[in-house]
Amino acid sequence: MDDYRPKIVAMVCNWCTYTAADLAGTSRLEYPAEIRLVRLMCTGMIDPKYIIKAFLDGADGVFIGGCHPGDCHYIDGNIKAKNRIRGAASLVEQFGFEPDRLRLTWIGASEGPEFQEHMRDFTETIKALGPVQTQELMVL
């Protein structure tokens, strides 16, 4: 299992978390190559169906990174995201995925080292969980 490389989708805010990822890169801070960034204008636009789709399409983990509360460029988009992700977490469980495979974290634009640490920590969590076991879905 040492060579297991999880597939991780990171849906991140353009204004904060993506900027922190860019800062990490320009600062030459390494984070796991398993992370695939999806840049969104705001985490408030995340629909739970995108999270479920990521898992159904083979993601082992979904990370969502947004602006700190009070710092959202769209006023309260990150708070909307927090509420949606809470609901999505129960959907993720209903689909048979462990809740630890979904994480929401606030990372500011100037927090490149924090971005690096969150990516490493989440990747280790997913590696410990192992690959997602595919399941047959029953359509009612």
C-alpha cells in the first residue's frame, strides 16, 4: 500500500485558497502531486452534486478550501459553502463513503505554508483510509 497514490480533488476559492496554492508554488513549497485543483470564483457556488460526482468518478478524497469567515469577496459565500458542505457530508455517507474523505478548510491568500500543510495532512488522511471501494448504485 506504500505506492498507493490517492486521487484528490481540491475545489478552491479563486481569491484565497487558490492564491495560497500559487504562493506555495512560487515559494517552492512542495505539496503532494495527487492534488488536482479546481479553481472556483467562490466556494459558495459549490453544489453538493459536484462533490458526489467527484467521488463517483473515482476521487478518493474531496478537499474544499475557501476564504476565512468575514473575508469572502462575495460577502457570505464561504458561509453558504459551510452550510452546503454540512449537507453534502451526510450525502457522502449515504453514498457509502467515509465522512473523513470530505474536508472543508479556510485558507487565506497569504497562507502558502498553511496550504502546503493542509494538503499534506489531507493526503495522509486519505492514504490511511485507502482507495475508495467502488459500489454498484441502485437507481430507483
